[in-house]
Amino acid sequence: MEDKITTLLSEQQVSYRIKELAEEINRDYEGKAVHLICILKGSVFFTTELAKHITVPLTMDFMSVSSYGNATESSGRVRIVKDLDEGIEGKDVLLIEDIIDSGNTLSFLQDMLRTKKPNSLKLCTLLDKPERRVVEGITVDYVGFEIPDEFVVGYGLDYAQKYRNLPYIGVVHLD
């Protein structure tokens, strides 16, 4: 059975906004190097496209965490599947997420990464669903798009590991 998907954000809208975010990051990190931490798997499309437009020196590492499995709702339990390969002490770190909704995963990651003593820790997300937030005190430094409370796929986001390769952000209509 094929899922029905409608376009929320076009490929052109996403591409343009990523370039704008990179310009903001370039201004904010001028004269510094930035260490990107890409949260796998969902953020890989966003991170690589963003990195292509960042002009300040950068390094990159990857983490993989899970709180969804094959569900459309977060379980609330965060599990580290892959930790960082390198230390971040003294680095200016930019954590890259595909989407922030409840904030549980992000809160966990920020607390854990702060114990590793980075010089700074900022957050960049392609999509933000602030109305779903259940964790207080999360500051998102760079937001691509604020979106409504819909289950979205594409540009790295998936439903049961499907649809990551869509070049746009779409809403999945589950029957």
C-alpha cells in the first residue's frame, strides 16, 4: 500500500533556506572554525547541503541516536547508537538536527555534549515544531522552518526508513 504524501516545503524553498542559514553561520563564526555534529540518519542530507555553503573552516563528526524506531511518535527514551569519533573539548560545536519536536532527544544530547567541555555549543535544525515541545529551556540558534504538527518526510526524514530520499519536505497522510 502506497502512503499519500503532500508537499509542505518544495525543493527550491528548502535549498534557498539552507543557503540563508549558512550565511548566518558564516557571519556568526567568522574568524573561527566550527565543528559540525550531524545526528544520523535524518540530518545527513541537511548537514551535507549546509556544509557545502559554509565558508569558515569546519570539521565534522556524526552521532546516531534513537527515540522513534518505526513509530510516528517518539518513545521519549533516547538511546545512543553511535557516539562521536573525536573529542569536542575546546571546540565551537554546532549540533545539526533534522527536526525538533518534543525536545527530549535534543535536551539529552545537549546535556551529554556539555559534559565534553566544548568552547561553545549551538543548535541548528532544518525543521522545528515548537507546539510539540515538552522540554523547557531549549534554545535553537538556527531554524530552517517552523512547521505545524504534521508527520513529515523527505530531505532525510523518514517513515519506517522510507522517503528519506525525497528532495522536498512532505506530509505523510496515514490512513
